[in-house]
Amino acid sequence: MKIAVIGQSLFGQEVYCHLRKEGHEVVGVFTVPDKDGKADPLGLEAEKDGVPVFKYSRWRAKGQALPDVVAKYQALGAELNVLPFCSQFIPMEIISAPRHGSIIYHPSLLPRHRGASAINWTLIHGDKKGGFSIFWADDGLDTGDLLLQKECEVLPDDTVSTLYNRFLFPEGIKGMVQAVRLIAEGKAPRLPQPEEGATYEGIQKKETAKINWDQPAEAIHNWIRGNDKVPGAWTEACEQSVWQRILPKVLEVEDSTDFFKSGAASVDVVRLVEEVKELCDGLELENEDVYMASTFGDFIQLLVRKLRGDDEEGECSIDYVEMAVNKRTVRMPHQLFIGGEFVDAEGAKTSETINPTDGSVICQVSLAQVTDVDKAVAAAKDAFENGRWGKISARDRGRLMYRLADLMEQHQEELATIEALDAGAVYTLALKTHVGMSIQTFRYFAGWCDKIQGSTIPINQARPNRNLTLTRKEPVGVCGIIIPWNYPLMMLSWKTAACLAAGNTVVIKPAQVTPLTALKFAELTLKAGIPKGVVNVLPGSGSLVGQRLSDHPDVRKIGFTGSTEVGKHIMKSCAISNVKKVSLELGGKSPLIIFADCDLNKAVQMGMSSVFFNKGENCIAAGRLFVEDSIHDEFVRRVVEEVRKMKVGNPLDRDTDHGPQNHHAHLVKLMEYCQHGVKEGATLVCGGNQVPRPGFFFEPTVFTDVEDHMFIAKEESFGPVMIISRFADGDLDAVLSRANATEFGLASGVFTRDINKALYVSDKLQAGTVFVNTYNKTDVAAPFGGFKQSGFGKDLGEAALNEYLRVKTVTFEY
């Protein structure tokens, strides 16, 4: 059937989508004009499908239908008009035009509560039954013949929101689809509405929503819940008496009266909090609330929100993608996170995120545009300069970060499952490392919040006067953090925890191929009470989002982990834009030197881990192993033996050792990398091919006889490829020279029982981290970062805080 959809909102969008799934042809969508540059969801969805969309601010003038509007409508040839939710008055020339007429959704059991605000009045009147009606439109106000009705019980504590979300929205969508199906089958009834029991109430407005306390408690309850958040029931508060007692010098307490400017001290804060808590039994109120709402008007608003249960920072409308996987249901946000809200990208742009285990689409994720970056930076800047984040104490900031770490721990199985789905991380490893170390990082930096200190410095006195010089360590402001795809949550945590501990606000750009744990993290920041705007998350491409962050004049710091090539480009953009601070963790080709006097069993075990940990998608992976000649063959034999024991499989299986590579393009690069090695004459001992199964699996690979000039000896694979070169027995300085003959310097390692040799080698290796008789042993307290073209700046440890702080010198004369 050819249908014209007339209406707006998410409800209209869902009805439209379901009608198309039923096989109906939507010939046109009529919706409201864009508001503040943002299009209505119904219109956006139709535009994506190529359906004609018309946005009229009005359909009539001086009581007459506009001829050009009617003409455009008639040209569509609609057989039925469907009005799921429509706030406009549609002329009868349109209503009566189709062969089947028009049907309208109304959120009450007609004839009761005709007109607007029907849900409100259902609750205000204390109706025990609610529901919706779908009726044939006529020239009256909700008076047309009934086609279909469905009812539900109204619970004692229902509000407009709960009733709508529980029944009227989901069942209403199904009801509209059922009604259209009945019309198509020729079975749709037309039942005249009875006049008995008919009611009509007007639109609820703020001025009419004042609470009348001279009525029974149930009526007051119904009035308050019926008015819900919009327009919001209200009354005049009498807390002036508490303020008046504490502030005796203030003749009259007004909305603008400031608690502290009126003479209150810290002890008065405690008194105010305790008196109000006594008056409002059960109210959760803290001293910090008074500091954040120091005027009487703001304080009353805060109390109202708390009493209504609206004060939770974590309250947010989230459109989850839900999946039953790993013996649990994971709930994943998939929109941009800006200013404490999950929102669609500009133009409703999306991209697919793929499960590397089988190549299937997990979901569509909003794809940020340049305008979205500007909105996120503006939200972060406002939160930094004007919001609660910059006003609370450092200790309270740490308390919020501890709370966030606790929430991450409570959700660690869900987070690890999402990492396995989105990044191909082996679940057991994700629990320990991807998620486990992320939790540790936030706890570590939470403890640093109130320990960031300046110093006092003796300087030459301006005799005969004296001087005092001190330094202050201050947050830099809005920071941009650009995250790679190999450890999506952990890399986010390494940078974001230090950034927040220092008092900054942040815009995070996760990798386009692995955005889901970053968005789940955003949800948890709300639940933890991190103020809105402090954390913003923008999935999107590096060329758009990363570039705009690097160029943005209000961003004062960029933290980036990724390739050296992109790092150089970011560094240039940061310099040209506003000389913003930058820290870079870039590519690596980390050497691991294994001497003949090592513990060979341990060297084999850790050598395997140095290459194959996290499928080789590890920035500090040993890119080249130098094995002393006398143990070379035995080392290779044992490694190959261990490689053949590795189970390659589904990352969610508990006995899997090696999961899929992160994405298809990376798999292709690994195959090309190995082809280079074979072509140049290296010996491919095992692996080198894609595993013949669905998904992006690559065989753990071992090359020997790798010479210094070869491509695979110089370039990073970033995959499960072990590159082994031998060196002559006892030739210490020569192997050090070969190990350092690279422009990279991220990590390195040495295995030997000789402590003198270990110390000498660790001195000479040109890398930011040197592992001795171990590998991959990172810790939240140990600084991490590279030398040379592996970048500069540190993640983790106290040193990481300096990346997100600026030092101010203050000199007094007295």
C-alpha cells in the first residue's frame, strides 16, 4: 500500500521504519522544519532511505489549505495517511484525499482525554487504566471513528515518562502497524466513539501546574506525577526560614541571596545541610552541594531535583544495542557522547563496526563530523571554565574517579565481552589486561588528584624588601585524546585517567573500527557522577575528527597513540594551529636480545609472549629477536613447538590462545608483510597465511635467517610475526649496534643471567623501556613512552601527570 507518513519524533520514525519492513511503500514523509539546525528523527530516517521529505511550518493560511502544499501532496498518490504523532493541524483536503483516508494515534482511551496532554491528564485524574487509540481522522478534535484500542494498567507511581516508555511507545508502534495491516486486508473496523464519558482538557502549561495543597494526598501525588518533568508541578518553598536563622544580618532572603557573601562560614554549611536533611527526611544532601549551589534560588532548584530523583548525573536517555553473547546480555551505546548526552552525528552519519571473529556487523555507530567536534569541544570548554568540575576540590575529583573505577569493575565482564566482540581480544586476556589494567589506572590516578603540588623557590631578594616565589601546577584545559584500535579501553584509560586527575576536560576519539568500549565508558562516567561535558566521546575518522581536534583553537593538549606518520602530521597541526601541547606514543620495532647464558625455558616462554601477546597487536611487541648463535637452533625448535600448541579460535572461548586480527585491512597487510619476507629470502618456518575459517584470523608466524637489510627486519608488522636473527657468540657490542640501528625506540629487552651484562645492555639500548629477564611487564606506576621516532611524553606513573599540567610561577614582594 502507498502511504504518506505525517508527523514527527522518534515514535514517528519507528512507525515509519516498521511500515517499510512490512513491505508498504512510503511515498512521502511530512514533518516539522529543522529546529536549531537539527532535523527531526522521522525526516532524517526517510532522507537516508531516499524517500521524499517535506518540512512545512504550516499547512493553511487564513483558514484555507495552501494550494502548493496540497499539490505536492496529491502528486505522491498516497492511498493512506498515517499520523503517528503530529503536532500540526492538517487540513481536511489532505486528511480526506487518500482512498483509505487517514488514521491517527492518540495516547488515551478515547473518548476520554481528547486533546493535548492526554497522558498527563490520565495520571492527574488517577485513572486505573490507560492506553491508546487509533482512530479514523475527521474534522473534529479526536472525535473520529475508532479503529483499534489497547489498554494497560496505570501503576500508582507511574509518571508520563514511565507510562510512555513501558507501554504507549512500544505497544503504540505495534498498534499502528497492526492498524495499517487491517486496512490493507480490508478488515479495519469503524466504530463510532460514544459521547458518554468523553472529556476534553487543555494543554498543561507552567502557570497552571502549581500544586494545590488543600486536597487529599493521593490527588497531590497524581498532580505531581501527571505534570512530570514537563511542564513540571511546582510550589513556593519555605526554606527561607532556615537561611534566615543562619544569616541573621540578611533582612530578606531572595533568590539571588548568596550564602557565603552573606557571611556564612564552613560551619554554617554543615548546619544548613543537617537542618534541611531533618526537614526533608531521607534526602541525600552533602556539604559540596551548598558550594555548588550557593544562591538561594539555585539551592532550592537543587533540592527540588533531588527530591524528585532527577539529580543523578547518570540520568540520560541511551539508545542501546543489545546482544545476548558470552552467557550475558551486553548493552552498548552507539551514538556520540557530547555534553553528557548520547546524540546522533550531524546528518545522522553512521558507520558499521565489525566483529572480527566472523566478519558480521555488530551495529551502526554514529560517525562524528567536524561540527560535532566543535560541539564537543565547546561542551568540554564550558565544563572546564564554568562547570562544577573546576570548582570541586581535588580530593572530591579523586573520589569521583574512584567511583568510576568501581563501576568499571562492576561492569568488567561486560566490558571484556565488548572488547572481544569489537576488537577480537581474547576474553580472558581482556579481563586481565584490557579491562583489568584500565581499572587499576583510574584507581592509581585517583590517588594522585590531591597530591599535585607546586614548590617554593628561594630567589634573590629585592633588598631592602623581600620576595617569595612559588609555583602552581594547573590543568591545561580542554584536551583531545586520540586512541588506537589495539587496546581500545586500556589506551583510553592510560591517557584519560591522568588527564582527569590533573583537572582537565577531554574529547576522546576512539579508533573508528573499535568504538564500543569507549562509548560504554562514557555511560559509566555519567553513572559515576562525572559532571556533564567533562568527558566527550566522538567515534569517527582520523582525517575528520582527529584533524579537527589537532587544529581546534580551544584544544590545549593532544595525546595520541598511533603510527609515526600520523604522529608527525598531528605534531605539525598542533604547532600551526595554536602551539598546543602534544604527547606522542608512536611506532616501534623493539629489539629483544637473548644471550646464551639465559634461562632458556623462560626466554622461550617470554619470547613467545613478547611477540604473540594480544595477537601481536601490541605497541611494545618484540619486533625483532636477536638470539646468540650457540642457542639459536634450540630456541627456534622450542618456539615452533610452542606455536603449534596454540589454539586459534573464538576469543570468547576460555581455552583460546589466539583470536582474530582486529580488522580486515590489517589482515591483508600482514599477508603482504610475510610475502615481503619470503621474497627477500628469509626462512618462513611456520605460519604466514590466513586461517581458513570465517573472520580475520592469521596464523602465528616465525621467520628465521632474517638479515639486517630486509624489509621485515626494519618495519613493524603489528601482528603475530616473530622475526629471528642470530648473532655471533660473545659479540656484545655488535648486537647492540644492530639492535639500536632503527629510528624507533619504544621498548626493548634482554635475557641473561649475567647481572653485569644486563646492566650494560640496559644502559646502551636506546628505548624508553628496557625489560630484563621479562617482557610486557608494564605497571600503572611505571612511566611508559618512547625515544626517537617512537615519540615523546609519558603515559602512566607520576610523569604522565606532567603531560596534562602547566607550571605557573608566582612572585610576591613584601
